[in-house]
Amino acid sequence: MTEKIGVVGAGIVGLAVARELAATRGAEVTVLEKEGRVGAHQTGHNSGVVHAGIYYPPGSLKARLCREGVALLKEYCARHALPYEEVGKLVVAATRAERPRLAALAERARANGVPGITELDALGLREVEPHAVGVAAIHSPRTAIADFPAVARRLALDVAELGGSVRLRHPVRGIRETSRGVEVVAGTGRFAFDRLVVCAGLGTDAVAAMAGRPGSVRIVPFRGEYYALRGAARDLVRGLIYPVPDPRYPFLGVHLTRHVGGEVLVGPNAVLAGAYEGYTWRNFRNFPQILAWPGTLRMARRHWRTGVKEVYGSLVKSAFAEAARRYVPELTADDLRRAAGGVRAQAVARDGSLVDDFAVDVHGNVVLVRNAPSPAATSSLAIAQHIAGIVPAPSR
Ligand SMILES: Cc1cc2nc3c(=O)[nH]c(=O)nc-3n(C[C@H](O)[C@H](O)[C@H](O)COP(=O)(O)OP(=O)(O)OC[C@H]3O[C@@H](n4cnc5c(N)ncnc54)[C@H](O)[C@@H]3O)c2cc1C
């Protein structure tokens, strides 16, 4: 009998997993998605950068799956005529104090096998980005940009072509493990699967609770706000300009990113959101639940100074502009107009630490993706191979 596998979530990770399981195991896959379109959340609200693997600790899942994911994604985009442009990235040290961290980053990038990394001085960086300033930079010429929502749409077509289905407007409401597999109630339907893979991003905790597997970490939503550059200000940025990240956080700091459509975005910051899908300040729908997790308050106590700074930057446009002007001083606040933001699903442990690496748990017939923040869009095809390797094999 054909193995039946359900996947919760039609983001880029869920769709890649579904495609991989259908292609390599011949499974009949059904993707259950609560929204009316694929890629509606993180997949459709991000910086669009195909990360080259500069930042991640060598040996981590992120380091390995990012490098593998880049190769797979590049080939996938070429095969399906999807945009993929190697516009290159500069990571810029704005002050001498940041130079040791920049050098460590260059070393890490090389250890991860990132191709073409060069270290540049203040003049050298201007040859790459003529309007950028800094005391030094590393240049990653192969860092690329892609259209992740378009990749997700193409993956959904692949799933259908492989005999699977993507059921939109099917919020998962109940999960029950049985002796034969997993029963799922989604929308108005009831589904029986042999295995279930949960790739629910911001909805992970709710779905994990339905499966009776709350786990040892919880998703804390961090809103990332963006501004878009107006008119001629876009010409001030050729590719991607990033700060040297603060090693205490998995977030990369406000950066300037060219997108495949030609738009240049500035952002994202990282503000604790009041709801899992808290795209605006007004939405505090899940705040009691988010605060109820002991890790949230422990994290807030540890990082409150940064938190206050991020909130200030969120509310005061000139502060946001100042973060960008640090790297491109010709920019003014008038060059910036608000653009749509995203919300990151970041797993936080009970002790308040932010889970840095990708995390996937297997419980019987249920596989739960617990943490798939950036660069999970970049890594999605490799994450799918990784997960396909750990979904328990059919017992019949
Ligand atoms: C601001 C920001 C910037 C980023 N920049 C980058 C970048 O430049 N490069 C990069 O590689 N990564 C980046 N990322 C990270 C990347 O976007 C995510 O890691 C990736 O999209 C995760 O994909 P996903 O499929 O796990 O999650 P999602 O895309 O969020 O998909 C999860 C899906 O599950 C569905 N779902 C949830 N609950 C249920 C339920 N009960 N029933 C049915 N469906 C449900 C949701 O509706 C959603 O469609 C960024 C993220 C953000 C937020």
C-alpha cells in the first residue's frame, strides 16, 4: 500500500519536505495549510537573501544545510527559470572595534566552505559598493537573492505533479496518534496518515500541543520591520550591505538588501511581537501565552537593553534611518517609506536562551520542526532531504 504522509504548513519548508517525500519515497503526500495561499507567512515576508553560510558555527545543522541548500536552490531556480541573482554581499565593520569580530566571521565563512570570500579595507569596500562606508568589510560575491514565494509556488506544483495535494484553507485543529498512524482534523475534513510532518512556523506550538508533544522550547515571535528606499535612493545600493552581527543574537542586524524586483529594503529590526502573526503593534492576541513561557521573561531580563533600542527604532523612523546611514551615509529619513514586515518564528528555551540551530524532533509517527528560522528559506531543499532521512520508514 502507498505510504500516506501529511505535512502541516505550506511554507517553503513544508512544501520542500512534501516534494522530497513524494519524489524519493513515492509517498502520497497531503499538505494542509490554513491560509488561502502558499508561503503566506515567513516564506512571503523576508529579506529574500540566499545566504552563503557565513555566520553559522562550523559543524552545525545550519552551516551544513545552508551550504547544501544554496547548491540545491540555485540548480532548482535555474531548472524552473525562477529568479536567482548573485548580487554579492558586503559585511561591513563600521568601527575599528568591530574588526576582530569581522575577522572571526571571515574565518568562519572559510571553514564553512563559502566560496570567494575576500577581506577588504575602507577603499576596497567602496569598489564593491561605491556609496558604502566602513573601516573594513568581507565580500561574499556569490551571496544571492531569490524570490522565495515563487519557489514555494513552484514546489506546490511539483507536489501536485507527483500525485500529492496541497489543501489550502485547511487549518489543522486536531491530531490523534493511533495504532496505525496519525489522524488529523483539518478544516472540515478528517485525514488518516501513516506519518505526519509539522512545518508550521509561527503555529508550531499550537500544532505540537494538539499532537500532545509540547516539547522543551516555545516559539517566540519577533517582528522584523522594513522600509523601502524611494526613487533614486535605490541606486545607492548595488547588492547586499550587512552590519557585523552581534554574536549574542541569531538576528543579523538592520541591513540593506536589493530584491529581485529591483526594490531595495532596509531592515529588519527585531521586536518582540504580541501575537504569533503580530505584523503590527496593535496585535497582542497571544501576548499572555507568549509571556506564560518562563523563557520569554528570562530572555527579556537578559536582553532588555537591546529590546528597548529595537522598540525605539521601530517607533522612530529617524532612528531606523540612522542604522542604515551608518553604512550608507547619503541616505536620509525622507528616502525611506514603510514596507511590509515579517514575523520570525524563533524557538526560545526555558532558560531564556534563543535556540540557534535548526531543530527537528521525532516522536513516534510525528516529526516536528521546532526551529527553522533564517536561513531556512535558503536551506529549504536541504532541510527537506534531512527530514526525509529521519521520517520513520514504513512499518508495513
Ligand atoms: C523578517 C524575516 C527575514 C528573513 N530573511 C531571510 C533571508 O533573507 N533568507 C533566508 O533564507 N531566510 C530568511 N528568513 C527566514 C525564512 O523566511 C524562514 O526560515 C522560512 O520561510 C521558514 O519557512 P517555513 O515553511 O518553516 O515557515 P512559514 O513560511 O511561516 O510557513 C509555515 C506555514 O504553516 C502554516 N500553519 C501554521 N499553523 C497551521 C495550522 N494549524 N494548520 C495549517 N497550517 C498552519 C502557516 O499558515 C504557514 O503558511 C527571514 C524571516 C523573516 C521573518
